[in-house]
Amino acid sequence: MSAVLSPGLSLRPALRLETWLARGGLAAAALALFLTLGAPLLTILVKSVQDKDGHWIGLTGFVQYFATPSLLGSITHSLTFAALTTLVTIPLAFGLAYAIQRSCMPLRGLFRGIALIPILAPSLLSALSLIYLFGNQGVLKSWVQFFGLGSIYGLPGMTLAMVFSAFPHALMILLSGLALSDARLYEAADSMGTSALRKFRTITLPGAKYGIISASMVVFTMAVAEFGVVKIIGGNYNVLATDIYIQVIGQQNFAQGAVISLLLLIPAVFAFIVDWMVQRRQRAALSARFVLYVPKPDLVFDTAMFVFSTLIAVAMLAMMGMAIFASFVKLWPYNLSMSLRHYLFALEDTGLDVAYINSLKMACFSSLVGTLFIFATAYGIEKLKQAEPLKLLIRFFAILPMAVPGLVLGLGYIFFFNHPLNPANGLYETLTLMVICTIVHFYSSAHLTAVTALKALDSEFESVSASLKVPFYKTFMRVTLPICLPAVIDIARYLFVNAMTTISALVFIYSPKTVVASIAVVQMSETGEVGAAAAMATLIVVTSALACLGFWLLQWLLGRSTQRWRRPAG
């Protein structure tokens, strides 16, 4: 008996070591998230009740803000801008999602791909395109007067540019919302002679309502926190995002910037809570008796959907193509000959080749370090059986960035990491801190991707491994990671592209030595070098597209050896 028990007894120290390693890893992850997210947000709260000299003033800063009509108007402007963007984006995105999922029109995959292109571009690229199209020297500036807009600068231009940027995010959600529909409902409606319009109102819309609400909240949150678009084409139409920038950068009034940051946080948190409540009430669409709805060919309907989708695709390509075309024009609008002048200016004469290289460095490190940390942390809270309070804390910090605008996070980094008593003060204005800020800013979506992939794995993998005395890290490397490899690569691609295109979270924490390409676009636009700004924005798009292609090739190569089990037998 002793001979049988001795091997098991000899492994107890190893099992204890694994337990302590797991708890230590979770504690380290929780501490890291607190220091890079919780602490910066708390410093904003503290700063908002202090004056410029750091003395306690309570709510005086908020009273002063609401007593200033010009600043108070920014709240109305922000909400108007966000609401108008949502009201335009959601119907258009729903129409294209409906055409792709519920019609038999040709080229559905192509239309979907074109509609997702804006993800590869910084949001301000659409603003630059609108300036070239409808600005004071735009090729279609007469259209602005024809439609009675007065000027493209201000709310009209901001809304159009933001619709372009937010469209693919809404489309992806709505495509998922319309992907599953029970054919039995439509068959019953057909047997009762129900009209197509009534089927749409009573079956399609109710079935997609959760997707519509979620997409609306995402678009609203993106618009209310947008900085780049407003900075480029907003004119004198101030919103909360630009007010923060003016107070902090222009007037060095950090206390007032903290007050506005908390006000900007309110609509974002409200949208997040609404979306969270909707997700809790959502019920599964796939039941045991589910019959997948397959659209039937209808010449009139399919033609109408094809025409609508074509118009959307043309608008997308025109918006993207205009900025790319203008980046090669020698002198707009007087000399339309092609030239690399703007690219040479952006990368040589101004020394902004450093900005482009910085963006590549930041994107690569954000993708590598962020993917490793996010997936390992998600594995810890989903698969390990220790330290439940730590898991709860990590889950909270993992979802919190979804409700925090980039400008608010960046301002928190100023207050926290630039404080002389902070031991990490040396990180301020370094590329390392910008990498950390980028990972935290886009943490939530990447975390949810990892958790979704891990939840698909049965917990018996870990149970069987534990019963066989196999260390959890071996199970992770040999089973979990290979199976979840597609999700891991998706996270890496997501972080890389967003690191190349993000602006708001970095606008407060960069230095002249660590300026990145997206910030350089804003700087060149402010100095009147719109052509060079378009050239740099085009480089960002091309780089993001090549990176996506590279990640796809990596997934294909690794998938040949690790994903064979997904292929059908024979």
C-alpha cells in the first residue's frame, strides 16, 4: 500500500507549488490591471475635487463648469452628435446586414468585405476625405450649398465622418443578430398569408432587437468619445472631447479637465449599462427544434438589396479612395498631377518617419505583450479553481475599459504616472507607457474573445489532467492553446490594427520622441499640410491591411498542424 501511495504523496509539494503559482499569477494580473486602469481613474476622481494647486474644493469645479455657457453647451453638442450618428448609422448598417443575411443577391461576401474596410483606417481619414470632397476647395463643394448645409465643417461633417468610422462595428453586431432565425416562424406566417412587411415587423425586428440595441450603444459610445474626427472637421462645434483637450493642452487646467472627463464618462457608462442589461435579458435563439431560415430567391427584392448594397459600397470606397487619391496629388486643387511629394514630406522633410516607426513598434509590442497577458489572464479566471475573489476583481477590470473613453484613460495616465511620488514616474512619455495604455484601452473586446474561446472547451480537460497529475501549464500548452489558436491570432490582429489607428488615448501621453503616425496626422492637419496628413493616413491603412494579411497567413500555416481536428473526416 505504501508503495502505491508514495508517488502520490511525492507529488503533493508539486501540486501545492502549482496552486501558489496560479494564485500568484492571478494576484499579479489583478494588481497590474489596478495600477494601469483602476488607479488612473481614481486619480481623475481625486483631481476633479481639487484646484490647480491641489487644494480641496469639493464640487466647486463642477459648479464652475455648469455656470459657463460655452462649456455647458458642449454637453448638448456631444449628445446631439452621438445621437445623430447613431440614428444614421444603425438603419444603414441594418439594411446592409439584412441584405447580406436575408437575400440571395450576388457578391454578398464582397459587400461585407468593403463595408469592413474602415476598421483598418484611423477615424480621421474620413474627415480628411470629406474636406477634399465637400470642403472650401472640395470637388463637390456645390453639393453642400445644394443640400442647405452651409458648410461641411461642424456637425454635418462630423456626423458623416463618424458614420463611416462606426459603420463596420455596427455591421458586425447586426450580422450576428440576423445570422440565426427560425424558419418555422416564417413558414407559419406564410401559411397564414402574412405580408412581407408584417413578417418584418413581427418576426425579423423582434428577433434582431438585442443586436440593434447593442449596435446602437456601441455607436453612441464611439461618437460621444470621438476626438480625431471632431479635431479635423469639427470647426467651432465644441464637444466634451475637445473641451478636455483645450483645458489640458491649451490652458494647462488639469482640474477642469478632470471634471469634464467625469462628465464624458457618464454617457459612456450609461450606454454600457444599457447594453449589459440587454445582454442579460437576451435568450438563446438556437433551440433543439431550431430550423435555420434560408432565404429564397426573389428577383425584385434581391435587385433592390443589390442596388442598396452597391450604393453603400460605392460610398465606402469613395470615402476611402478620396483620401488616398489626394495623398498623391501634387497641389490640390490647382495641380492634380500625381506625385510622391506628400509622402516624402511626411516621412523625410518633417522627420515623421520616426512617427511611423514608432507606430510599428507600438503595434507589434501591443499585439505580442497584450495577447500573451490577456489570454493567460482569461485562462486563469476561466480554468483555474483558485482565488475566486481575485477572479471577480479581474473580471470587473477586464470589462471596465469598454465604458472608459480613450481621452479619459489618457488623462488618468497623466495624473497617475506623472506624479512625482509614483515609483513608475519614469515610464511617463515613453513608448512603453503608450503600449500599456493601448492594451488597456482595447482590453475588453480582446478579453471577451479569449473568454468565449475558452468557454467552448469542456472543463473535463483540466479535471482529467489533474487526475493524471499533469501540470496545468502542460495542459495549457498542449491542449488549450492549440485549440484556441484562431482566437489568439484574432486578438493579436485586433490589438495591432487598433494600435496603428488609435488617437484619443495617446494624445495626452506622447512626447516629441514618441509621437506616432495617427497623432502625426492630427498635427499635420492642424498646420495645414492636409495632403501630407492624407499620405500618413494612407500608410496606416496599407500597414493595417498588410498586417491582417500576415496574420491570416500565420493562422493558415499554424492551422495546418494544430487545427486538423476541425476538418471533416475523409
